[in-house]
Amino acid sequence: MRKVTVVGAGKYGSMTAARVAALDIVDEVVMTDIVEGLPQGLALDMNESRPIEKYRTLVVGTNDYKDTADSDVVVITAGLPRKPGMSRMDLLEVNAKIVKQVTEQIMEYSPDTILVVVTNPLDHMTTLAQEVSGLPHSKVMGQAGMLDSARFAHFVSEKAHVDVLDVEALTLGSHGPTMVPVPSQCRVAGKPLSDVLSPEEIEEIVERTRGGGAEIVALLKTGSAYFAPSSAAAHMVNAILQDTKEVLPVSAWVSGEYGITDVYLGVPAKLGRGGVEQIVELDLTDSELEALREAAVAVKAKIDDLHSLTL
Ligand code: APR
């Protein structure tokens, strides 16, 4: 039986569970949470949409980790979202406690699974999940780059008045202030981004992309983004389970590529049944490469903070 577990039945988790179920590529999506009744009620609601949407995957809501046993992929969304004015890093301690506890329980029942982490601060929670799980680095990754790239693409389409599906955009680095939007890799209907937007317009979009999550948090006043984030998480699950070998920007363990060592960082990675099967080294400009290396340094500094916590 093919099975995906989503831990956390909040906004991000429930939308991810619904999106993965609708792909109809697994037998079961298990959704678990500490709140009793929440995953069960949402699962029932999702299952009742199956006759309309025409898919078979069953969503199982539970508070018991036994039901997660033998999952092929586990998406960890449990944790607090930001409030207006907070940075993702403000969530470090509270979410580290949750992610540690969740990872331990998942590993008890699915020792060979692949973990996709989305809880913030993203690169740090991905690091923690790998350390706690003891899984090979290739089997633990984080979702951020697909979302940030999608935000970048959306902003380009609006600014340049072009079809969003004609825009290819890429962001690398951290899911935070040292995010590295990569204009040199962006294309609009095959043309370089610099052919359709001025340097000032590109810079404006780069800044808006870096603050893309905070912009939504400020508007919502409570909670953070989950429509586009869950699209990205579900797409990663699909790439892994369907062994598509797609190259997607994800938080992956970098060990030498781009001259960067031993850190989880947003890089282009080939995803397949083995998890992260290869880190792809793109031809970046000197300033983009420099920014990526700075992002690695910034993530590593906060990993030291993470390791100093008593969890
Ligand atoms: N085990 C399981 N679930 C937990 C645990 C735990 N130990 N602790 C908290 N949860 C659940 C909560 O009960 C809640 O249902 O995690 C869920 C979080 O849902 P939301 O508050 O709606 O937050 P969401 O928007 O889903 O964001 C989750 O993703 O994007 C990141 O920054 C965001 O870290 C946050 C995470």
C-alpha cells in the first residue's frame, strides 16, 4: 500500500493532505495532529469530495502515530505559524520542540521513510529532522524554494504583463532574509528577464519575493500562507513517489556543491524515489554565487543557536 502522512492538520497540513489526495497517486493520506477530532473531521470532509472530484485516495484523520506506520513519505507541517511582525527565526525554539517530538514518533513507525519538512524556520527545522531521524541526508528535505520561485514568477508576470505560465523563475538560498532570487536563470517566454524588465523593476520584485511570506502574514493578521505552500509540498511528494527526476529548488543537504559544505540550503535538486538524488550546479553569476554562500553562512550561524537549545 502506498501511503503519505501529513503531520499537522492546520492550514498548511490540511491543504497539503487534500492536494496529495486529489493527485490520486497513493492509497492513503494519513493526517495527524495533537488536537482531537480536528484531523478526523477534516478527513471526513475531504473524503466526501471524492465522488465529485473523481479520485480514490482515502484520507485518514488520527491522533495516533500507529496509523502512520510504513509511510512512504511524511510531510511535517506541525508547529506555530508567524504572527504579523515576527520573523521565521522567532519560531526557532517553540517549533524545534515540536519538530523533534514529531520526528521521533514518526521514526518509530516509519523507519525508512522520506521526510519533507515545511515547518519554519525551514532550513533549521529540516536540519533538526535529519539529525533526530538519523535518516540519510538524501531522505530529508525541506520545502521553500518552490514556493519562493512561484512567488517570484507571479510577481514577474504581473509586472511584465505576461502569461504566468510563460515565466520561469528561480530562488535559492535560505527561506528567509538571505533568500537568493536568481534573475540570471529567469526566462519570460524563453527570453532573459533583463529583456522584459528594467534593473530597478527586477530589484523591486526580488525584494518583494524575499518578503513574500511576511506580506501575506501582515494581510491575514492571523496565520500564514498555505495555498501556494501546499501546492509546492504536494508537487514534491508527487516528484518523489512518481520518481519523476524533476529538478526543483528545495532545501537539501549541500556537501561541496557551489563550494558550500554541510548545510541544508535551497538548491536545485533532482527528486525521485530515492529522495534528493542529485544536487544540480547551475551556472550562477558571481554575485548570485556570493549571495548563496552568504546564505549558507547565515543558516549555519543559526544552526549553532539550534544546537544550544535544550529540547
Ligand atoms: N504534533 C502534531 N501536530 C501539532 C503539534 C504536535 N506536537 N504541535 C502543533 N501541532 C499542530 C497544531 O495543532 C495545528 O493544527 O500543527 C498545526 C499547525 O497549524 P496552523 O496553526 O494552521 O499553522 P500552519 O499555517 O499550518 O503552519 C504550519 O508551516 O509555513 C509553516 O510557519 C508555518 O511553522 C508553520 C507551519
